[in-house]
Amino acid sequence: MKNTELYLAEIKEIRKMMEQSSRFLSLSGLSGVLIGLYALAGAFVAYRMIYFATPSLFRKIFPGKIAENLVVLGSAILILSLSTVLWLTFRKARKEGKRIWNPGSRLMCLNLAVPLVSGGGLILVFVIHGIFSVIAPSCLVFYGLALVNAAKFTHQEIFYMGIFQIVLGIFAAIFSGMGLLFWATGFGVIHIIYGTVMYFKYERNPRTV
């Protein structure tokens, strides 16, 4: 009986090691919260740009047309978000004594990048042709597909967040006049909830990883 339990424990440990080598588990929950806050701040600025006379402060920062300003704003949020994710994830991986670039992270990045790059290219075409009503739905749907695609190489919670993003993207397409609200909900509120759950589940109690 003891031998059987010992074998089962060894098998469980081997399985855990294999899982950790094929999945990237060092994503920072705090980065999700910060990304959500960046998105909400960006949505507020975009709302002011679109629906109200642009304050002089915004005009000094964004002197171009509204469409150009939104592209600049979105690019700034994206760069800030990526920088935050990389920094906090690197810090978390180093604290845990893990490498940030391993087979799991490579597979996750590859599966994440294909839908994101494809969607980004399509959204850029929409911007060039002045088709703005489908930008928010496209951002949400392609981002959701990227998360679902990458979920098998990281925490399972990513999968469910991806499903939420896809659903919000579909609703944003149906209610086209509320695209910014759905975008803020998906990239802002959902990220904050996800980041909070990840932090308390995996960082405050790392034994559950």
C-alpha cells in the first residue's frame, strides 16, 4: 500500500514538472489590474475626445484629428500595458527562480501573437478606410480569440477571460453606438477582476499553482 502511494506521489510530481515545463505560470496578477486601470483612463480620455469639445490640455497633447488622436492614445496604452506586463512578469519569474523565456512561454506567445497580429492588421485597414464602428468589436473579439488560443499554455483563467472578451465584442457589434463602453468593460473592468483573482489565487497563495 505504501509503495502504491509512493508511486502515485512520484507520478504526480513528474506530471507537475512536465506541466510547468510546457506552460508559462509566471504571469503577474498585478499587471492585469494595472492594465485595466490604464484602459479605463484611456477610455475616459477617448470619451472626452469623441463626445465633448476637447479641453485645451488634451489639445496640447493630441493636436491632430480625432481619429489620429485615438490611434495615438491606443498605441500609448498598448505600449504601456506591454511594458507593465513584461516588467512585472519578469520580476515574478525571477522571484520564483524561473526563466521567463522557456518552452511554455514561447508556445504561449506564439499562440497569442497569431490572432493579435491578424486582428491588428485588419483593424489598421479599418482605420485607413475610416470604418470606425467595427474597431471596438474587432479589438475585443480578436483579443478574446488570442487569449483562448494561448490559455492551454498558461493558467486556465485566461481561457474564461477570452470568452468574456469575445462575448463583449459581439455585443459591441450589435450595439455599435456603445462600442467604447464595451471596450472599457472588456479591457478595463474584466482585466481588473482577472488580475485581482490571479493575485489572490496564485501570488498570495503560491501553493495552489
